[in-house]
Amino acid sequence: TLAAKGITILKEGKIASEEIDSKKLIDQHYYAIASKATILKPNELNVPADKFKAQFGLDWQTALDEGKVFNAMDACEKLGLDADGLDKEWAKCKKAGKMIKFGGGFYCGLLEIEGKEPIYAFNGFFMSMRSKFTAPGLNIHYYVVEWDADQCPWADFRGKVLGPTDPAEAPADSLRGIINADWEALGLTSAPNVGDNGVH
């Protein structure tokens, strides 16, 4: 499929989850989201104080000063949760309307767990997403490729060679289309979806 589209593979390899985790490779890949979830601390974020107060009824600076605000990684530690546990609590706060979107990839939610002091967390969904790349024993397989941009513009590479983010909408001969059609034969445990679409 790649050769037919004028794409040449220059190199390929694997990166183990332990390296992805220790070097925060996935955090860099998803920087806009991860910066609020794992990289920066709440006092380093540009939180719209007026929106925070309107949503939660508490001054942003007061929440910060009282140690009630955490990025997602620190929220896991504070609450004694793993990535999936935080994701479940995040879903509860979203359903309860105790979440606000400050901007693209920038969410804050009030996590209220019985027997624990309520906290505010940023981008709590990211830890579960991150664990798909960092859980022990996993790895990613990568390719370094080249092609003539006049023959295959970047938009075509993304849309026609890789395929759209939703594999169900991908052209049959795109990588995501092929993975979507043959996921069982490829040994995948479930059909691809927008979050787990087989290729980036």
C-alpha cells in the first residue's frame, strides 16, 4: 500500500512503553492536552480565574493556595487511583456537570470521591489515554518514511494514506481502513475506533 502511493520506508523500529513513559514521549506528542495533565503544575497554568469561580464558586487563587488543585498525574497520586480509576471519576464529574472547558484541550473537573477531600483536576481523561502507550510490556512500532510532496501532499498523506481519525470513515485502501477491515486477523483485541485507530 505504501509503495503503491510512492511512500518509501527509510527505517522502522520499536519503542518500549518504559522509554515512552520515562522520556514522556506521548506527553510531547499530545502536548496541548498533556501539558495540563502531566507536564505543568496548576500554578504554571493560565487558568481563567473568572470562569473557574463561575463554575465552582471558589476563587482560583484560594483553590491554589489551599492545595486543592492538581494536574491529572498528581490527582492519581493524591486520590490513590490508577489511570482507569481516574478516568471513571472524571466521567462521573463530567456527567454531573462539574467540569468546565477553558479552551482547546484544557478542562477542569471537580472530583468528589466518598471518604476523600474533593479536589479540582485538569484533563483527567488523559491518564487513561496515556496508559495505552506507557503500561508495562507495551510498545509502539514506528516507521520513518519519505515521499515526494508534489505527488502526495501532506493533506493526502493524512487523509488518503493514513485515513481519517475515525477508521469507520477511512478509505478502504488507507492504513486505518485496512486495519479497520482486518483488525481480527491482525490480532487486535477490539475493533479500531477514534481513540484507538491503529496509526498516528
